[in-house]
Amino acid sequence: MITVVGVRFKSAGKIYYFDPDELDIKEEDHVIVETARGIEFGHVVVGLKQVTEEEIVPPLKKVLRIATDEDRQIHMENKLKAKEAFSICLDKIEEHKLEMKLIDVEYTFDNNKVIFYFTADGRVDFRELVKDLASIFRTRIELRQIGVRDESKMMGGLGPCGKPICCSTFLGEFEPVSIKMAKEQDLSLNPTKISGLCGRLMCCLKYEQEVYEHILDKMPEIGTIVITPLGRGTVVETRTLMESVKVKVKLPDDTEDLILYKINEIEFTDEKDPAYIRVDEDENH
């Protein structure tokens, strides 16, 4: 087992593991670490913990030091400089008439690099823009094209639920979301209903999917013949979260009624109502 601390560089960014190097690091501390981008100022969100070798990405870099008041001051100054750089870059993008949207600007803690994040519909020839920016800031310049999900994560906003969007508040990494999840959760397949601010499927579709999958494994399909307290019937509707089904039952007086049953109140069979078999065949053709 290896002792590590988990560090974030953005409020809802990915958590990276670092070697605490015998420092007395506690959760919520700020630290100075060395990354692939250079020296960075980070926030400890996971205190000292033991992990297996499989959980880390070698080589495991060490925490250089716990941040001092001077380090915090430099970090705040870098944020102010990033705002100025954002404004300058916007002017240069307009001057060069480039089809790109500037999203964010970051200075590395050691000021060795300025990173400009942008979105664009296609490839952008920004070579002249980089030259201009390098002559102004006199340091290394990196222009990084990001996707629409990362754009929403950086810019934030309110989701359809009325709360700040998940990706900008607590989601460290994006997880795959599919239209199959919306179907299994009986949601409207209207893109405007199940898409987030980024235009992609909402991340929250993933949250309940495991519960739905667990329940769906126990649910009968529509058209299945089941045994109810009143006799045989056909499942005509399922209500997943309620773990119940609506069954069309033939009553003793030869009338039919729709009755809602919990799935533990009925017995499933391997039979299917012929009417539903014909419907399935028609849909397949």
C-alpha cells in the first residue's frame, strides 16, 4: 500500500494523487506540487490515505510544500492576471478574425506558461495568434481546444432542475451517458428534455441507472401473462420505481379490469399474450 493525498486544482476538477513526502498534510490544506504542466497550487480534498499501486498513475510526484501566505498571494495575483489575459486574447482573436470562442485562461503557479482554453467548430489556424500572445506575455503560450461538456464545466450555470449544474459543482470526471438510460428510465426522448446546457445527454441520467437496472431485472415485460390473486392476467404497463405493474385481468363476470399490483403480489409465467407477440413481430418488420 502507498500513502497519498488527493489534490484538486479546480473546484470540481479531477482528483490527482501525490506523495505527501512525510509532510503533515491535512484535508482542506493548500499545497504546492509539481505536475506535467509545471509547479501548481492545489487544494487537498483527500487527506492522507492508503491506496494500492493499481490506483496510482506512476511516477507518483511528491508534494513540494504546504502553501504559505506568500504562495496564496501569488495564486490570487495569477487569477487577476488571468482575467487581464482573457481580455487581451479576446481582442487578438477579433483582430485575427478567428472562428473560436475563448472560454478560460490559466496561469501556472510558476508563471512559466499561460493556457488559453477555447471551443471551435473545426480546426483553427492560431499560429499568428500564439506569436502575438507570446510577444505580449513573454512566456510559454498554450492554446487548448476543449469540448462542449468541458465548456459547461468551466463556465457553470443552472440546470433544468434549477440548481447549479453538477459538472461545475462536484463531478470530477465525466461518465458515459447513453440514450438507452433515458429509455430504461421511461423519460421523454425529446432532446430538449434530456439534454444539459452543453447540448449532450444530462449527466444525472447516470445517477439512478444502477437502481433501474436492478429493478428491471425483476420486472416482467409488457405482454407477459401473470398469475394474480384474481386469476390470470396480462401485464399492460410497468412502473419501475414503484416496482409495480398494471395487469388486465378477466373477472368472474367475464368483464375485464386494470389492476395495479406490486411485483411480489403476482406470479410470473413464461407465456406471452398472443396480441403482444403480433405487435412485436410487426415492429421488427
